[in-house]
Amino acid sequence: MNTAIHQRCWNHEGREAVCRCPGCGRSFCRECVTEHEARLLCAACLRNLVRGGKRARRGARLVPLLMMAAGILLAWILLFGAGETMIWVTGRMEQGAWRQQ
């Protein structure tokens, strides 16, 4: 006796489910899912995925600007430190030369 358990669509009780959404784990019929990046997703999970992607893009625009500002700040700190070191070294050399005369 073969008793196959048939899943029903989450949205349409009269239809047999063809897949399970990997986002929410619910079963859906073919009309209730959409293929996105080689996965079948329900409308709610696809909407959440798209909304999350837009938020990530806003932050992604800011990252290069922050990295550029950090690079400029690092370069300024290094050059300032090198300049101060050169001033200190030349000052010490002048003091040593003054004492020898």
C-alpha cells in the first residue's frame, strides 16, 4: 500500500505544492513561486530579499568614500610624522654641531 503524502499550497488549499520556499519553509504551487538566482522563492521572501538588497546598496555607496577618507587621513598622519621626525633629527644635529664648535 503506497500512501504518498501530498503537500498543499500555502495560499491555495486545493492545489498540490510543487516546491518548498527555502526562505520561509512553506510549500507552494507553481503559481505562487518565482525563480530568483536559481532558487524558487515565494512572493513574501522575494520582497524581503529585494528590500534587503536596496538597503545594502545604500551602504555600499558610502563604503568607498569612507575608505578614501581613511586613506587620506592615514597618508596625512604618516607624512606629518615623517616631517616632525625630520625636524627633530635636524634640530638634534644642529645642537650637536653647535656644541662641538
